[in-house]
Amino acid sequence: MATAVLIGLGGLGCPAAVTLAEAGVDLRLVDDDVVELSNLQRQVLYGTSDVGRPKVEVARERLAGAGLEVHVDTARARLTADACDDLLGGADVVVDATDDPRARFLINDWALAHGVPAVLGGITRYDGLVLGVGAGGGPCFRCLFEAPPADDEVQTCVAAGVIGALAGLVGHLEAERALGLLAGDERRHTGYLTTVDGRRGRVRHVHLPADPECPACRRRPSRRAAPPRPSTEAAASA
């Protein structure tokens, strides 16, 4: 059975965990935070009685209580460069559900170096994005953004604000992309960026070419970029 390592159990990680578990994927849940009352509107695995408890502990209980026949490991930890091997090792796919852009670079680079597919995602206010990175190489997150932002440029969901329904949609899209990569269908699930515009209710798929100078994926065996996805805009219930 495949194993997905899910980094972050907030507004993105909760729906992603449920979708992956319902599909029969074993999980390793990684988060160092506790449940907070102010986040419950978008973190659907938790309730008021869970406030103050570790997110990984509550999430494991909820998934077990749903009767899903999957194995769930947990790690109450924050992803750092030194911890990548311990936390991500053994993954068949890695899913980024953090609110820290710097963590996405760590996941992107580790996954490419170890030949593991990854799904990267993020939200801020009314906007969301999802990017699948194949085990065989780029395009990757560094083809889109060259380097992590400076410390004073990083805004968390708390600082920037976020729409709860948008988090649910993007988390589900991340899980669906991960399932496609687990099925080995890299051509359909990589090579483009999915953007979600919550104000206009639009989902767009934008072709992303590999950067020949990318420091993360240029040394990986190159594969043909996926053809551009249809440019039609689909309605999104964000």
C-alpha cells in the first residue's frame, strides 16, 4: 500500500488527509502545532473539545474513528533541512500543506533529490495554487520561484487572512493530484500550475515550462513537459 507523507495539518492538511485516507493511502502526518479555537472554521478534523491538543494526535483519532482501513503514523515535529530524511524518508508521495513557503522549497528539493513525487500548495486570502512535481524531474517549484522569500516577506495565514472554503478546495485538489502521481500518471498531473481565484470562482491550469537553469531539477533526468491544460475556466465552489 502506498504511503503519503503530509506536512501540515491546518486548513489544507485536514481535507487532504481525509481524501487520501478515504482512497486507501497510508499516511504519515507531520505537524508540531496544537489545535486553536480561531482556526476551527477551516480545520475540519477538529472541534472545540480538541483545543490545546496536538493536531497530529487528534487527526489520527478522527481518521481511526471513521473506520478507514489505513495505517496512520504521526510525528509532532516541524520540517527543517536537518529533519527531512527522517520525516520524509519512505514516502511514495509528499504533500505540502504548510503555510510556510520555505518548507515548500525543502520538500521540492528533497523530493527531486530522492526521486519521489510531490504536491505543493498554498493559499493566501482569496487565492490558491497547486503544483505537482514528478519523480522524474522538473518543472518544479524552483522553476516558478527561484528561492525562498526573506524572513520579513513571509506571511502566515493568520497575518494575511484566508477564506476557509478556499482551504478546503485547495487541500482536496492537492490530494487528488497526489493520487494521480501515486497512480504513475505524471504526464497528466505535472507540468502545469493550478491557480484558484476565490473571488471570481475560477480554477485555471497554466503551463509551466522547466527552467534549464533550475538548481533543483536541471540535473534530474529530463522528461517532456506535460502539454498545456485546457485554458477554459472551471467554476470553483471557493
